[in-house]
Amino acid sequence: MATLTDRLDFVIGRKSAAPLEEHFGIRTVNDLLRHYPRKYSDGMSVRGEGETLDLEEGEHVTFVDVITKAEPGQMRPQPGKRTRQYLRVTLGDRKPVITATFFNADWMIKQLPVGTRLMLSGEVKYFRNTLQLSHPAFLVLETSATRKIATKSLKTIADASGASGDALLAQFERQFFPIYPASAKVQSWDIYACVRQVLDVLDPVPETLPESFLRENDLLSEDAALRGIHLAETDVQRERARERLTFDEAVGLQWGLVARRYGELTEAGPPAPLREDGLVTGMRERLPFELTDGQREVLAVLSEELAGTRPMNRMLQGEVGSGKTVISVLAMLQMVDAGYQCAMLAPTEVLAAQHERSMRQILGPLAAAGELGGAESATRIALLTGSMTPQQKRQVRDEVATGQAGIVIGTHALLQDAVEFHNLGMVVVDEQHRFGVEQRDRLRAKARGGVTPHLLVMTATPIPRTVALTIYGDLETSTLRELPRGRQPITSNTIFVSQHPTWLDRAWARIVEEVREGRQAYVVASRIDESDKPQKEEQGPPPVTVLALYDRLRSGPLAGLRLGLMHGRLSGEEKDAVMSAFRAGEIDVLVCTTVIEVGVDVPNATVMVVMDADRFGISQLHQLRGRIGRGSHPSLCLLATRLPEGSKAGTRLKAVAGTLDGFALADLDLRERREGDVLGLHQSGTLGSLRFLSLSEHLEVILAARELCEGLYEKDPHNRGMALLAAQFVETDRVEYLEKA
Ligand code: ADP
Ligand code: MG
């Protein structure tokens, strides 16, 4: 009678369906059935809430329990009004004690005697070691009184569906309940009631996955899983349902990616066969070093793909300092030699400016077209950033639109509509994790009609395999594992400041020594000033600000050294000036925030002290550390924290100090963080809709799903079952919404 694609309001009535759409975006039967329970009540307690201490103030929770104490009391009298009563009930024998308080409760006192079993739901507050729900919504499940009572919303559902209220309530006469992600307006039991109604009339759900695949992976049918996840009464059955639905998520995600990849394969790329007499050759002759074997191999792959008629889609990952930039420049020059333009997107102004400077330097006369001394085949490099004056921007845009500039480097400013290319052939995205899929697509759309530019994304944050297969599943991957020869190792240590206060003094002394030897140093703070929002949730003492640190060091332990100050609130020009001075060795110690996190390259810097290092994530620390150890001198990285050695943060810092292996750290990072947080990609919206699939646990599932989708897509690209599974991962209006936000 009902199928997955039916509109929900046709099945359960508009009145019940409307709040589900409003609060959860649930529109179809499928949407509702995939609003999976968060946990299950089991007799008296809700599973997963054993550790009630973990609940956070303000969190919306649902309990199922029995009233063990009911204490009525008088509310404070209001002038001219009858005195009202309140009712405080205690639930079960939990530790900490949980109470619920109802105001103006005269009518409830008889309805909620000791022994009543009820489900109740509201926001948590802590008060004197008890956990309180203030005026929660509730639903009586079993009572010694004869009449059942329920909150208003359930009655509305009953009325709307034409069912009698009692018939609806009969559905609650069971020991086990699914507990749904809910809100104050749509309670868990409202959702449960709707799910029951839908499941009662749902036709057998057609199978989306091939029989053989189900057998191989020992999976329940879609029909059994979708019913079981809501109504199964044992843990074993629920687990079976969850296993199957985990595959649904993996398959849906992979189907979307495979479709995207195949779509791109059929598009036309800008073919650019390597020329022996152009800028590529010119630059290779000018390089002051030999390319490593790894660089050579990657370059050969890129060069071949650029020459092809299909757009390249490739990610290049390599440790900080592994020499990715050189590769990207040679690849871009191959495009320029063939008459195309290239755009390089960088996450910060500092990095964009640095790329432009080092490219200009390494290309010399090859980048000086139209200037005195410019080489014959020369091109021009343009830089476009948000902090340039309107006049500067206009001038750069002209150079880009007329095609004079062969390589354009920029920040987000490049994405603006006003930027038009003469003949865009390649997009390079540096430090990919700062940009979403939508942003690279927007830049790619600036090519001539019918042409999809080649794409190279580069990241120094090593990417765990599962992430590469999901978030970047539409890209091929190349990896640079070796660092250029002659690099010196970085020693890392953790300083637990509260246990060893003098160690920090030694750190400053070490900086003084290094500077005497002619080296330079970074000191990093997690925020600019008090008004600056902390990067992570507050824990422990407030972090030192970069401004306070700068003053303290200048007048204290680093007095006499030349200190520079750098943070995100300086203007583009000021940042440039500071960076140039540091690069030129006119500044000994750069006191800064994470503006220097990515890509900044000053080989003479050999010491880094990170203050309040616990405020930074694992990948971020690894990135920061990559700013040193880039030259021929040994380097030292000190991670200072005021949290104790035994704390979770302390353990994390020791792990970072213990290895330079970015892949090991990436895995650790993945295990620690919430999935949606991975590499900051929660913004892309895709991972937000994963309920069961875990990137840290389900590599096998992801691999199986990928294989299935690749095989099936070739034969049957319009498979309806697959499209249904993929729908939640390719929803476009979510992306647009995020871009507006
Ligand atoms: P990444 O972007 O991968 O972090 P860069 O491209 O910034 O690394 O390279 C780091 C430094 O190493 C730069 O100063 C670069 O000129 C230098 N470099 C790159 N390749 C080589 C090589 N093959 N031999 C020696 N130095 C190199
Ligand atoms: Mg780089």
C-alpha cells in the first residue's frame, strides 16, 4: 500500500508529516525509515545512557523509567491567584539521581504516582549533583490508574491518522522502544508512532543490492533491515539490521562517487602534449637541484594525463616539504606551453604570496613576458588576493581575461564571478583540505564551454585510506613518500609546564642559542587576543594570546633578539612585510598564530615552540611542525601545555612528539575525532548524513561497496535502487544552502 518513494503526508496525513519535514527535512517514507534510532530502551533503562554523567547540560534526552518517589509541593504564591502545586518525581535508582519537575501540576499529582512507568524527554540541567529535567514532555507507559495520558502531539497523530488514541497507545505496550534523534517539538515517541504507522502499511521493500552480494557479505534483506532497525527486540537482531544498513550507506556514497567519476571521464579535457622546447625544459634547466626519483615518477604520470583528451582528476599527497610545489609548477608549465592558462588556489594570502614569489624567482626570465630581459617563450604570473585594492584587482583580472597571465595564483578571490579566464586548462588546489568539492568545481567552471580543465589537488595532510576512498573517492591518488636528500631530522618534545615550569625557560634559552648560531625560530600561540574565539573547546586555563606572548618574550626571555609579530588580523601588506623580513633573516623569532600553518617555507628556521599545544588538533600540529626541518640544520619542535601529562590531551601530544610519520598521525587523528570532523570536511555535507558507516572502522565495507558500484555502474548506470541509496549523498540544495551560510 505504501512504498519507499511515497510522500509521507500521503501515508500518515499532513498534520503528522509537516513537523517531521520542518524539523528533520523528512519528506518521504524512505526519509522517515532512514531516520534510524539512536538507541533502544530496554525495560527500564535506555541503552547507552548508563553513563548518565556523560550527558551535557542542555542536551535533549529521552529516558524510560519508573517513578520511585513523587513529591508534590507548593509553588510560591502569586498575588491574587490561587496557590499552585508543583510535582517533583525521582526516576529509578540512578546515580547521579535524576529528577523531573513539573510546575502548575495540580492535575498530574494523581496521574503520576510511584510505580508509574513512563518515557520522558527534555533538556538536561545539573543541580547540586542531581540531573534534572525541567517540565519534560512525557508519555505514560504503564500506570496503576486506569486511564492513559499522553502529551498533545501523540493525540494529534492519532486524530490525523483516524486511528483511535487507544489503538495508537497500544503500540507502546511493549518492553523495547527505539529512541530517535528528536527535538522538543517532535518527540522520540512521536517519531516512533509515525514509524509504526508507516511500517503497518508498507509493501515489502524491493531489494536494492544483488542477491550474490547479500550472500557473500551475509546481509539481511533491505526489507528485514528497515523493519528490524526500528522494531527488533533483541540486540542480535538490531546488530544484523545495522550491518546491512551500514552497507547501504557505503554503497550509496560510492554510487555517487562512481557516477561523478564516470561523468568526468566522458567530458572533454584540454589536451596538452609535452613540448621539448618550451617552458618546462627551460625551468628544468634552471632548477638548483635534481628532482628525486619520487618526484620524477609522479611527474611522468601527470605529464601523460595532461596530454590526454580526458580531464585529469588527481590528488597528490606528500609530507610537508616533500617538494609537491615544484611538481605542480612543471605540470602547469606543460599546459602553458600548449597555450592554456592555469589557476592555483591557495588557502591563505601568505601562502598565495609565497607561491607567487618563489615561482617568479625560480622562473626568472621565463616569467617575465613583455618585460626587459624576458625570455622569448616567457609567460606571466599573476597574484589575486582579497586584500588587494579594487584597482589592483581590476588590473590582474584584465591580465587574466586577455590571457597574458599564464599562471594565476590566488585565494578565494579567484572564485568570484568577476574573474574570467581567456583559456583555462588546469586547476591546482594547494592544501586541499581547506577547500570543498564545490569550490574546486566553481573554479573549473571558468573554462571555455565544453572543456573541463585538468585538476590537481595537493595535500600535505596524509589521508587515511578510508578517507581517500570516500571524500576523495572521485580522484586518483599519487603519493610522494621520500623527502629531498640532505634534510635533517626534527626532534620533538612535549613540555608539561605545570609539572616542569623551568622547562619552558630552557626552551627560550634554546631559541637564544640557535639565533646566536644564525638560525631562526617560530613561537606559536593559539589565539590573537581575548576577543579571539578559541580553536577548540575550553579546557584548562585560558590560552596565552599572541599579543601577550609577544610582549612577554620581548621584554623577558628573548630581550635583545629581533622579534616579529604575525597573525590573521594584520592586513595583507603587513603580513607580506613581516614574512619578507623573516625570510630575509631580519627577524630572528616570529611570534605568530597558525597563519603560518600551511606551506610557509623558510629553511633557516630550526626551532618551533607551540604554546598551549593541547588547543590544536593532531594534523594541525603536524602541519605546524612541518615549518621547521626544511633546511640543512637539525631542528627542534617543543609542544608546551599546561594540562597534566596523564590527560587525554597530554597523551595525544606525546603521540605527535613520538612520530614524524604523517600517515600514522592521520589514522590517530581519524580515530580521535568525530567522523564528520575529518579534515574539516563536515562542511561538504556529505559525511553529515552517515549514521552507521565509520571511516575509522569500515575499510572492508567501503572496499566491497566500491567494487560493487564500479561493476554495476558500467552495466546499469541508471539503476533505481542505487539511485535511491545515493540520493542523500548527492542532494544539491544542501550544498547551496551551505554556500550561502
Ligand atoms: P611541499 O609543498 O611538498 O611541502 P615544497 O614544494 O614547498 O614542499 O618544497 C620544500 C622545499 O624543498 C622547497 O624549498 C623546495 O625548493 C625544495 N625542494 C623541492 N624539491 C627538491 C629536490 N628534489 N631537492 C632538493 N630540494 C627540493
Ligand atoms: Mg606546499
